[in-house]
Amino acid sequence: MDRESRENMAWSYKTNTRVLDIFADDEYEYVREGVARNKKTSVETLDKLSEDEYYGVRYGVATNKNTRSETLDKLSNDKDWYVREGVARNKKTSVETLDKLSNDEN
């Protein structure tokens, strides 16, 4: 399957969760980002993707409504301000984490 097809499937809410789990290891960051943003992605896969080297993938995890609050707390310390902003936007972010982020220079 070519990269464009995998990318389209990763971003599609019709894609099976098991396929998303496989695509979480894809070599292309935009495929992994699609998985990170997909509302059907498992909590376990989101936890794994929260450590991805590409900030867009970590941002996708930070904004995903299925991400655990513990994972969001970890991402609130991310080196990239864009990821920390994503954590601040997530409704599942704990009050304690939001309080910590309120002191963020960005």
C-alpha cells in the first residue's frame, strides 16, 4: 500500500483500530499524525505516540479526546510549545496540569 493510501486511512474515522495500531509504527510522520488525531485510536497507541520524535504526532495525541490525563500531564512538559498548547486545549487535561501550564511562557 502506498504512503498516500496509508495516510488517508490513518486520518479516516472509518479505519479499524487494529489498522491504526499498525500505522502507528509507519515510517512517515503524517501517517502517524493521522493515527494520533484519529478518535478511534486506542489509549495504548496514543501513549506510545506521545513519545514520537515528530511534534505533529505529539500534538495529535495532546488534542485527542481519548488521551489519558496522565499522558497529557507528561506532554505538558514537552519541549515544543505547540504540543503544550494542545494539552491546554484538551478537555481531559486535569486542573493541576492546566495550573502548571498557566505559568508557561508561551
